[in-house]
Amino acid sequence: MPRGPAAVSIELTDGERETLQRWARRRRSAAGLAQRSRIVLACAQGRTNTAVAAQVGVSVPTVRRWRGRFAERRLEGLLDEPRPGQPRKISDERVEEVIVKTLETAPPDGGTHWSTRQMAAATGLNQTAVSRIWRAFGLQPHRVEHWKLSKDPLFVEKVRDIVGLYLDPPERAIVLCVDEKSQIQALDRSAPTLPLLPGTPARASHDYQRNGTASLFAALNTASGKVIRSLHSRHRAIEFKKFLAKIDREVPADLDVHLILDNYSTHKTPAIRRWLQAHPRFHLHFTPTGASLDQPCRAMVRRADRAQAEARRAPLRCRAQHRHRAMGRALEREPQPLRLDQDRRRDPRQPRRILQHN
């Protein structure tokens, strides 16, 4: 029979058990606190110190220590004790002053928000103290989040329609989220980019040439994640009708097509309406004005934009690019030997050591 604190039995209340379980599995808990919580939970099951030590992976004296501290001071016994250090110099009143000034006032120089250095000068604290106070209370004056309310009179009906398509699409139909990325600048460097070499980074000219703009159309299949994309030089109803024709060719003829798209003017022209009347399997669902229920496709458009970077330059390039002469010489040049630095030689008159490549 073990003696001393090891023989103390532990009984947990429902609140203590819930707190210990939360400490043991929470990711933001300290590693030591999580380990102590697991030790106490194992001890509460009536196990011996040796069995708990083997289960948790600690020594027997460690189990004995935390069993005794929990039996004496309960949950507070598992927390770290205050460590010695410099006493606190900033009072609660000074902290409150910084918070109130940050939330309710503006800088005297007409700025839009406070900076840590401006606040330090106004309150008589240092910049580090202001930064710590802001982090402790989650204050970020430099950040601004924008919001917008839709004024569409059919907002509720459109939201129900689109959300219903996302959650419960109709049978024998395909739901596509359509969006465009217009005015993509087709830029090209004035000279070809030199490749990466050992000891030399990739080099590109500082100036560039503008070869017009491009527009990328994309349709995301919400069920499979497949993207139908099309690249055009302009963004008009004519290009959008070509994109619809491409969707019509790639989607099987026995499926209805439900398109979720925004209220851009090119989606509602007479030419588009005539094309839709000739293709009755296409059904357009417009998002509410000022809303972004087609946001999943916007991310796919940006991703497809990066993938189509080279494709969009080809039809807009006005001249062929020839291989740079220096590039060919650099690729054909044999690797040079690596020489030691001059300051590593005790006597400069001694010959340099050469490290040949294997």
C-alpha cells in the first residue's frame, strides 16, 4: 500500500471533471497544464500512481506531487504559481486610459486612427507597453472591415432560391456558379527573364510592355468542383454568349443547366435573352443586388487566372520572343571551381585551395 499523498483518493465534481477534460484536450492549453489534467483524471478513476505514470508517460513522483496538490487546493493547485520578476508598473487606470482613448478619440494631427507611437506620446507610456495593451484587449485600429446591406426588394426570395440550389440541387441538372474577372493586364517584360543559376537569382528587366487586357470567364460545378473556363480579349455580351455556348457544348445534352451569376449588364442584354430562349435548358439565377452569393466561384476565377497567365499572353503578344544570348552561354558554360575567401588564408602568398565540384 503506497504511503503519503499517493494514498489520497480523489473524487471529482461534475464541474471539476468538465474543466479538467477541457484543459486536457484544448489546443491552447499549456502542455504542462494538459498533462496535469490527464494525471488527475486518471487518478480519479482509482488507479495507482504506478499505473497512472505508465499511462501518462511521467514518473511516479510526478504523479504523487500533482495528486497531493489537487487534493489540497483542487483546481488552483494545478495552475502555475506566479514567478518572480519585476513588479508591474502600469496601473489599471493607465490601461483604461489607453483603451478609452483608442476607442473614443482620434489623433490630434487629423489621422484616421492611432498608431502605437502616437498613443505612447499622448499617454506618456512607451510603444511596447501600448502594443501589449492593444494585443491583450484585441484592439487593431489599423484594420477596417467593410459591410454592405443589399437593397434588393426580392432579397429573401433570391437568397432562398440560390441557397436551395446549393443545398438541394434538382435531379438531372447541373448547378454552375459563374463569374468573370475582367481587365486582366497582359504584361510582358521588355526582355526575357534570365533563369536561376548557382549563386545567381532569376533576373528580370525593370520595365514591361502592355499588350492590352483580357477577361476570364469561369463556371464552377458546385457538385464536382470542375471549372469550365474561357479567355477573351474583351468583356461584352458577345463574349459572354460564346462562353454560354462553350458550357452548352461541354455539359451533357440530357442535363438542365442552372447558372448562378451576378447582376452584370452583359448577362441581361437582348442578345443573351434570345440565346436563352433558343436553349430552354439554361436557367439563370441572379444574386441579390449588392450580395456575393456566387463567392465560391470568385476564388476559382482567381485561381484559374494564375493558371491561365501564360495562356492569356500568347494571343495578345505582338512579337515573338527569342532566346537571350547570355542565357544560352550561361547554360552551356561549365561549372566554375569554388575558391576560398582571401581572409581565410594566413599568408596571401600561399596558393588558393580549390574545391572542385564532384
